[in-house]
Amino acid sequence: MNNEVTKVIEKFKEVKNILKNFSNKDEAIEYLVNETKLSKEDCSTAYDIIMKIESIEEE
């Protein structure tokens, strides 16, 4: 796998560990909105991708 892609996946894993600490998806998305200043829709999409990152890596 490309070194840059590997770095991005590792960052996603770090973010995933942060997001797991929230009691539900909505709280985690609000955190992403506050941290990134992106829309709730964008953060919801990002959340879904980040939470699936391990299954993507296994394929």
C-alpha cells in the first residue's frame, strides 16, 4: 500500500479512537463539526467512513 495512504489510515484510526469515546454518533458528529467547522452532513459522512476504516483495510 502507498506510504501516504498508510499514513492517512493511521490518522483515521487515531480519530476513530477519539470518536469511540462519545456515547453516541450524534455527540461524535457534533465534536467533528466543532473541531473542523465542516457541515454536519460532511461530518456525518466522515464519521461513517472513519468508523469503517478497519474493515476497509482488511479487504
